[in-house]
Amino acid sequence: MTSLLESVTPENQVTFEGFISTPVEAGQSVPADVEGEEGLRHQLALYHCYYNFCLPHASLRQLLPQSEPTHGSGSAKRWRLQTPAMAAGLTDHVWTLREVLLFRVPPWPQPAGV
């Protein structure tokens, strides 16, 4: 992660920031949590969660043992879409962005002296 942050130069920073966050007009105030390196880290963490838990990848799809009807005019469903987290066995379903945002991460175990 550090190498990615260190590789952001003024030339590609505008494109990179415009891709991740909403551009800010001159004179507008920006919430403190989206400014600087720490804000970029938070945005990247959210993107990684979305990529791994919400976004099915065609290369990870699995052939179903038996085709499932779609109950419509389309052809039968032959594949089960998977996210990287599903392929790694971390979850059993494609998450919605709402699920990611509302998920409460348990606290890390603290050392005995803290």
C-alpha cells in the first residue's frame, strides 16, 4: 500500500483523485476525513472491500451442476457468479455495498499491557 501512495506524482494525482473521489472546486471546504494521505487510505480500503466482496468476476464463475430456469424469456442460468472473497471462502454470497458499509468490524485483540 505504501508503494502505491508513494508512486502518486503531481502528473497522475489529478486523474487518480478524480477517479476515486469527487473533484472539489476552489474555495469549497472538504471534510477532514477525506483530505491527505489518510483519506486516500480510507478510500482505497473501501474500494478493496467493494472489489473483493461486491463485484463478481467472470473469471471466478463456477459451472452449475444443473442449469437453473430464469422464469423469464432468457436462457437457463448455467453459471454461479463469484467474488474473490467467495472464492477464498470468506463469504457465501455477493455482498451489497450497503452490507459492506453497515458491517461492524470487531475490535482487534489488544496486547495485555495496553
